[in-house]
Amino acid sequence: MTAIWAIIKLTCRDALRSYVFQLLLVVLLACIILVPNTISGDGTASGFIQISLKYSLGFVSFILSLSTIWLGSFSLTRDVETYQLHMVISKPVSRGAVWAGKFLGVMLLNLSLLIISCSVIYGFIIWQYKHQKFTAEEKSRIENEVMVGRKVFVPVMPNIKELTREEYKNRLAKAKAEGTPMPEARTAEEQKKILTELRKQILANMAEVKAGEIKMWEYRNIPSGLTTPLFMRYRAYLGKVSSQDQRETGGIWAAEIAVSKDELLKNGQKLPEDSPAVQRIFVPRTPYPEKIMSGSFHEIAMTPKVINQDGVVRIGFQNFDAEGKSLFFQAGDGPLLLLRKCGFFENYWRGVLVIMLRLFVLCGLSCAAASCLSMPTAIFMVISYLSFGSAADFLIGLDSAMEGMPMRDFSEIIASWVSRALLLVIIPMQKFEISGMLANGELVEFYLIGWLFLKYVLLRGMPLFLLGLWLYKRRELGLIVRK
Amino acid sequence: MAAVKTVPVVSAIGLTKEFRDFWNRPKAKAVNDIDFEVCEGEVIGLLGPNGSGKSTTVKMILGLLYPTAGKLSVLGNSPRDVRTKKEIGYLPEESYLYKYLSAMETLDFFGALFNLSAGERRARSEQLLEMVGLSHAKNRPVGEFSKGMARRIGLAQAMINDPSLLILDEPTSGLDPLGCKEVKDLILLLKKRGKTVIVTSHLLSDVEDVCDRVIILYGGKIRATGTLNELLTIPEESRITTPLLRPEVTEKLLMILRENLKGEDFSVDHPRKTLEEFFLEVVNKARKESLETSGSSSGGHIANYLDSKGEQSSNALLEQLVKDTSEIRPSSVISKELIDDKDFKKDELSGKSELLASLLKTAPEEEKRDQAPDQTKEEAAKLDEVNKKLQNLLNEKKEQ
């Protein structure tokens, strides 16, 4: 242990002397100090806190990721290339211990910096919240929407693949009935275009709420018996999905609530005699259309009564735009149901834990690459690996969007398979991005942390780390040409 | 009583190292099927020109390179075995040290790699720095050290674990003659303590001074191996070293030689000191006059932990060294013994000659003593007798 600790200390000292690391350290300091003090936000108090949080954490995470990649590669290759490792290896220290010492040294340094930086950011956010001249309403909104950890529930989505196939069949049948040319008789390319277009139309229709129309969303597995309010977050675009030409519009939100039969009868409702004792009816939030700024996020607090016995929540929206324009709700923008689970402190440090996992993976990858490669090849290798990870994840995303669509190009099929193969060994680092979640007050669930650890650290990362260690142990260090 | 078979410290059988290119095609055979053993307590020199395979052999002993063929064991284990390295000290050709660490931190770091406790590391580091004469620079970063100082700190780190096998790659490279002398003395001290030392050096005089045995490599093969006596003694020639002879005695001796050698070449001259010996004399004299020098100065004290296992303190060791020196008899005494020895046998010739040769270093002082006025005549007569006796021996040898 004395030997490993000596290597850890030496790695930290060595790292602190690296000019690249010193440069990154200056940038890190600048980010911590400058970012929160220079951003203006979207003009609202919660927007200011959200953006401060998102950008500060995002920058810190990015810079420390770079620093980890650099130091992981640098600390291992430098000793080899300057022959200093000859002196170490000729002592009774196993190569595994040297590798572990270097890895732990880089991790220790970066984790220390991460904890310091994140503590400063946390302190700054709390200071801003307490000392800025925010109104009580603004503070309440920040507490409920930003400085909180809320579990996110997304609406149930229909099976797009099935819907597309059904629509395709319907259109074929219609064409046959009308005696127009059959799409089957056309080329494969045209068929593909039709299916792709159909899919787009279905998705657009799902997102669109025409003027005067009502759209419903259903949420499942919501815990019942809650006493705290639920929050619904949404963003609707007017006319087109674009940040331009957005204005104030109108609409009515309604939620399904359980009301006893007696109460309904008291209010003059006419019900059949055999109707159940408890009725579920949609109750509008306001009796008249409320004003909604399109293109921006909004949150609405809802009573826990909206949750039925099966843990299901149903909400509806009616478009009352004065000019008769449609409103579009993108899938990613919700409406999402948010349920408070923990406070800001806990959620924030859960997020920091995810960044730690990210640094752990990057450190392992760079040490593994540096075990058998020299500088700067090791760095390029890691960056290429990460780039492939992002590209493969993107291609897989496209592929799943087109799933079930016949007659795909050969190149698309190849790209799909290559991406799938790559994702068996490549870790997409964007999965570790949590600054957006924290800024939106979304809960960083332990399930997510465990899933990231199991799937990416243990199952994908660890075999690569062990491969690097194995190569390092087998490497003939005497063959290296000194720089 | 059955002989105890000892395991050689290093054993190589058919040791081969072939370097290959990226496509695994043979590029060069740096070491080609060599066999050798290094026994416990031996100081062995690995000699050879550049590219002869010395460094490759050392790297294989240290586990930095893996043999392509053959078997290599170090202290009975594989060279890659971590346990083996507990007993090894290594000084590379250049001291590949962490330049930002101070001398003290450097030794502390390498001590920690041996899992020594903090107290032990501190104590050993202090003693080693004292020993290599770097106590005054213990807080200076080693990156600022001169080459000589870097060698000294390199040597100190090689001994932090009190190794039983010390591998020294060009140990005197970059050192001044004084430093060279100290390193050589240290090697001899380690040998006395039963340590095994492998030295590679281009400075053949250094190797000659300290090694029991040498292995000469060329083109990856062992071209010669043996003790220095075996390799360096020229059995076909004789050399006699005596105190300064008066001209008439020299003339007599030459006459005898001319008569007996019958036209064969021979030479008579004055023995010379080596330049190193002369330099050391001058420096030692200056030191006595308290002249100071910059850079590292000799510490001279052997680290206690290195010394104590030899069952004597550094003072006791010095006393022993003094005692050993005092036991060397002056040449005049040996000459007298030769004269008085009635049963002088020819097979003792070589031994006596070596004994006389070993007095080379003390010759100048002997000379002064021999020239004392009241002894001159008596000594001259005795020398005549010695010359006669030597003449007889040479005749006998010729007849054989």
C-alpha cells in the first residue's frame, strides 16, 4: 500500500506540473467565476438560476473530462517514454500496482477539483437564490421548479410502427377502391418515401392540436396517496416548431378527477342509477381560456387528486388560439408530469456522482489507451472512441426511428449494424450528461446512476480497462525508444 | 562433508533476444544463445563495445525485456517476479529521475516502493545522502544536479533497499576521479559484505579495479569470460619489480638478462603511477589543506544500515582497513625474506612476483626509506643477493 500511495502522490505532483493541465485549471477557474457572473438568463428568476446551473456544471464537467483524458494518457506514457518507469519497474512493485497508482492519482486529482468546483457552484446558486432581489413568487417557483429533485413521468406513447403500418394499409385499400395506381406497383424507393412520409405525418399529427380541438395525454405508474402537488411542465409552439414568430395564445387545461356520485348529483348532474359511486370527470383548470406564451416552458401545479386508484393520470388541452392556428407539443417537451422526491442538495450531489462516474470511465479509457500507445496517439484514440460513441448512438437513434420500415438502403442497413456492433463496446458519454436534468429540477434517480454504473462502467468500461492493464503488464518496456 | 550447492544469483542458459519489426520479422539478434552464471558475492563485469548486447542482457535480468529463447533466472526466480526485485538494486546508464523531486524526496519515493516505513526511509535517505556526499543538496531538485551529482543520487537510490544483487550500468560515467574511486571503494565494500555486483562499463580500468570476473560480449555472443588473472596474465613473460636499483646493479642485471635471453627483446624501466592515482594524491593533499570545491564532495561514510549488517560500524571498518594496510609488508622486508629463504622454490616465483607487484603503490615511499644513509650499503649487498637469486631462477626457467 505504501508503494501505491507513493505512486499516487507522485502522479498528482507530476500532473500539477503539466502545462496542459495548468491551462485547463485556469479555464476551469474562469468558468466557475465568470460563467455565473456573465450570463443573463431568459429574463426570469428561475431562468437565471437554471442557466447558471446548467452552464456552470456543463463547463466544469467538460473541462474536467478533458483534464482526465489528458492526465490519464500523459501520466502513463510519460514515464514510459522518459525511461523513468525503468527505475520504478526494477523495484518490487507490480505493473498492476503502477497502473492502479497512476489511475487513482489522476482520479484523486480530478475528483478533488470536481468536488471543489461543484461546491463553489452550489454555494453560488444558493447565494444567488438568497441574496438576489427575487419576489416571493419567483422564489417559490425556483424552489418548486429548479432547486428540487422531481421524478419525471412521460405520457404513454402509441405504437408508431403499428400506426404507420395501419395507415399504409388504409391508404392502399383506399387507392384500390378508387382505382388509382397501386403503390406496390411503384419502385421500392417510392414505397420507402411514402412510408417515411406517413411516419412523419403521424408524429406531426400526434404533436398537433388544431384550433378548437382537444388533445389527451395519459400517464401511468404514478404513486397514489400523495399529499404534495404534482407539476406539469409543457412547451407549445404556435403555428410551427420554431422559436421565431411565437406569441401569446390561449387554451384550457383540464384534468380527470375522481368525484363522488353524490356530489355530482348535488351539483345538478343527471346520472343513471346504476352508475358507479365514484365518477371520473375532466375538470378544467380555468373556466375560460388562460393566456399561454408559446415557445416557452410553463409549469402548472396540480392536486394529487388527479391520480386515480390505478396510478393513472389523464390530462387534456383545448386550443383556443384567436387566429385559429395550431399548437404543437413536441414529444421531448412534454407535457411531463413531475413529482417531488428530494431537495436540491440531494439531487445536486446525485448529479455530481454521475459526473464522477463519467470521469471514472474517461480515466479508465485513457489509462487503457496509454497502456499500449504513446502520446499523442493515446489521446487521439480516446477521442476517436468517444466520437464513434456519439455517432453510433445517433445512428442507432435514427435506426430505431425507422424501425419496421421496409426497403431500407443497403448502406443504411450496414450503418445500422455497424452502429449496433460499436455500441456493444463503445460508451456513449452523452448518457452521463445531467446538467440539463439538474437545471430542470428533474430527479437524478439512483436507478439511473445504477444503470449507468452497471451498463457502462462495469459491463463496457471494465473489460476495456482490464484489457489495457493486461497489455501494460505484458508490454516489453525495454523496447520503447526514449524521447 | 557434502559440498553445499549454492543457487547462482543469475543463471542464463541459451539466452537469446531477437528484436522484431511491426510485422514480426526478425530485425536483429542482440543476444545470441549465451550461457553464464553469476555467483553470490561475485563482482562481475559485462564488457563489450556499443551494440554488443550488454544493455539487452541487463534489461532482461531486470525484466524490462523478455528473452526470445533460453532460460534466465535471477535469485532462483523469473526476472519478472516482483519478489525477486526486493533484492535488486539498479543504477541505469543515465539516472532517469523525477527532476522536480528533491534528492531527499527521490530517495523517499524509491524507499516507499520497497514498502519501507516512513522512519526507515528518512533514516536511510539521510545516511545515503551523507555517503554519496549530497547532504548539502538534499532539498535541491535533482533536475538541477550536475551529471556527477545525478549519478551519486542514482547510486544512492540503488542502495536504498540494501540489495543483495546490485546492477550498475556505467556506474562511474560522469563522475570525477574522486567519485570514481568512491564508487569503486563502495563496490569493494559491498563485495566484502557478500553482495553480488554486476557492472557494465566502457572504462576498462574501472572494471579491472573491482571485478573478480568479466564477460566480454561482441555481436550478442560471449567472446571471453574468466577471472582477471586468467584473462590478463601473460604466462610467456615475466616482470620483476624491485626498489630503485643503482646504475651498477642495473647494469649487472641487464648483463645477466642479455646473456640468458640470447637476443630476445626485453625492457627495464621505472614503474609508473596511473594518472588516477596521481590525481587522487593531489586531491587528497588539497583536501587536507581544507580546500573547498563546488558541487558534490565526498561523504566517505558508509550508510549505517549498509554497514551494520557487516557486523562492524563505519569506524571499525576504517580501523580494519587501516589494519589491513599496515599488514602489507614493505618491499625491503619481502626482499629480505627472499634472500633468507633457503628453500626458495621456482613454483613460488609467480606468487612472490605478484606480491612484489602489489607493492607498486607504496613504492615511492619505500624508496625514501630505502635510501636512508645508514642502510644504503647493507641494502645494496642484499639487493645483489636478490639479483643473483633471480638470475638463477630465470636460468632454471629457461632450461625448462
